[in-house]
Amino acid sequence: MGTEYMTNRVTYWGVVFGLLGLAFIAEAKPNVVFVLADQWRAQATTWESDPNLLGKTPVLDKLASESVNFKYAVSCTPVCTPYRGSFLTGQYPLRHGLIINDVNLNSNAVSIAEAFAAGGYDTAYVGKWHVDGRGRSAYIPRERRQGFDYWKVLECTHDYNRSAYYAHDDPTRQYWLGYDAFAQTKDAQAYISGRKKKEKPFLMVLSWGAPHNPYQAAPQSYNDLFDPAKIVLRKNAKDTPAFRKDLAGYYAHIVALDKALGDLLKTLDDTGLRDNTLFVFTSDHGDMIGSQGEARKQRPWDESIRVPLLIRYPSALKGGRVSELMISTPDLMPTLLGLCGVAVPSTVEGENYSALLRGEQPEPAEGAALIACYTPFGEWTAARGGREYRGVRTKRYTYVRSLEGPWLLYDNATDPYQLENKVDDPKLQTVRDKLEAELTRLLKKTRDDFRPGMEYIQKWGYRVDKTGTAPYK
């Protein structure tokens, strides 16, 4: 282990154990249930006025009415592994090193599970992991679990109806019965039910694979709800039979997940844990599905970078409100720790917004979230138009720079579908200069010198193919 790792650990654990006496006499800490969907874009919600879902997601709609609903939540690097690395460490990808999929997260940072465990929590993870990098079907031993104890996990699969996993320390491959999101949710429910008589609070992460493609993999009764010919497309979407079919299946997954979400929330009600549970629903990134004529994620447009984010904590936070805070992936870990009264490790780079959420501080009038693709790969290689970029998303504007220079500028207030690129518009030169200065500030803050992607891959020693993608099996 490196010197930085050992120094961080010694310092962090020393502070934590020095405060344990105070922790025990403090009021009961909340449980945390963190539900992570895969590839669920912010626009696929009723509060974003998606007509295809009206009346079809009653559980999610009710949860939103009880939660702090973050209007501008952003996935800082909108693709699976980099997001998960940032969620688990509270760091930006150039710090934790996961800039592409299917690579391994090191143990240099204090993870979210380790931080909660040090604060007196039990920890649990069920579902998709995708930060081990040693094969999508490989068994992950305890020392590579970033501190999670209860464990029913597979690195990655999108075979939702024959979905494998490994339970705890048993290297025997097992399979979820039926649609895996339903089975995984039942397991999370059983875990929560078993906590009713426990004195220690818990952190439970439930990580679904859907609504990520394959889009037609939801149970048939949910697919039957959507006719591709009747799907209402976004105004920036390319109208093709393939995109319509994909969207129909995407919405079928979402309605199925709404049912699973309802089952999970009912268990919190039935066990009496609802009021003292901090419940989070979000996604790792969005999905273009035809918008801008594009598919999947990694792109800098809103359908890719913006995600739903709901935080419900009945005993401590006023629900039923919309926050315009520019919150990003690395901010989740410190904010959740702050809301639970648990020390934030020094290795964290994100912002702790807990005081703001409690109403102890006002929301800033302005703000900017960093967005980045550190190297194109996978479904967005250079041959498919992929490029390195850095950008900022503010409440009003999106500004993006590639290695070649300024690339995109949208006024999202007047052009919410991002149809007009104003990057060369002289009328917005002052705006562009201001956004460029904000981007420069964020790059300096995150120690990002914006180099070609292959330089970072070489720095981290990742083995990739000629497209810059890490091979997996």
C-alpha cells in the first residue's frame, strides 16, 4: 500500500475513534438506502413532463413529492465505471483513476462503506458493481469490496433474466430468479426487515442494471404497456423505428422498476424505519436514445449527463421541494455522510451540502458542475464521433471544450432541447468567456491539465484495444 493511502487511513481512523464516545451518546443515526439505476435519464420522469410516463410511475412520483428533488443533478463523467468510482470515493475520475469501463478501483481512498462503518454502520451492497475490472463474471473477494460487508453482487451483466451473482464469501456462482431487479429488491427488503431489531444503523446500496439496454428485457406485461408507434419523441430526437422500439423497451424497464421501488419503500413503512431512513434514488448517467441522433451515454448533452436525484429523510429534511443546486457525483458521498453526522474523509474531493439541505445555509444563486469525457471508448469511440471534452453545466448554460477548442454552447433557458449551438455567436462572447473562466477554475480545482485520453490510460497502465476500450469477458 502507498504512503498516501496509509497516511490518509491513519489520520482518518484516529479522528473517528477519538470521537466514538460522542457518537454513542448522540441521537440515533439514520439508516441509508441508496437505490442506483443504470442509464435512467432525468428527462424520463413525470416531473420533467415525459408524456410517455404520465400515470405509469405512481411510486416514483409520490417519492418525488416527499423528497428533495434535485433539478440539476449531473453525472460528472456519464458512463458506468467512472461514475461508480466517484460515488464510492467522493473523488473525480482523474483522482481515483477510473476513466473508462472495466478497470479496477484501487484502495487509496477511504470508501463510502469504510467511512460509514467507521461511523458505526453496517454496510450492504446488492446488484451491479462494475469497478473490479477483472472480468464481468469474476468472483470479487472481500479485500476488493471497498469495505462492504453484506454482499450479493456481480461485476456486470445485462442479462436481466438469467442474472448471476456471488453471495458473501462463497465463490460459487448463483442466479437471481426471474427479472433480476425484482429479485435483488426482494433481497434488499429481506436485509432491511432483518435490521428491525438491530441496534446499529445500516447503509444499503441496491444497484439495478436496468433501464440500461437491452431494452426489451423487462417482463412482457411491462413491454405490453408501450407501443413503439405511439411513443412521443423528444423535440431533438431522430425518428426511426429502431429508436422508437428502444424507447418502448426503456419505458417498460422504468415502469417495472417503479414497482420494485414500491416494494422496497413498503418494507421501510412496515418495519417502522421510514422516518429515520435517508432514502436516495438516482442513476449513474442518462441515455440519448435518439436525441441529437445519438445513442447511449458519454456525450455532453443533457440526456446523457442529467440524472434524477431524490433524497427523502422525513425526520430531518423538508420534503416536497425542488432544489436548483448544481450537485454532481463526487458530492454524493460527503453530503450523505454529513446528513448522517459521520466524518468526511480527507480523501474526498466533492462538496458536503448537508448544511444546505437542512436549511442552515441558503442555496447559491449560481453554480456550475464539471462534466467530462477523459477519453472516448466503448460505444463512443473516436471512429463514432467520440472525443475528449471538458465542460460546465450551469442552471442556464452548457459550455463544452474539446482538445481542439470551444465546441458547444447552449442557452438551456431559450433552447431546452439544445438544438442551436451558439459557441461562435458573437452575441454570447461575454457569456462564453465567463463560462470558460469557470471551467478553468474547476479544472484547476480538480488538478486536470486536460491531456489526450491515451496519456491518462498510459499513466494508469490500463490495457486497451485500438479503440481505447478495455477488453472484458
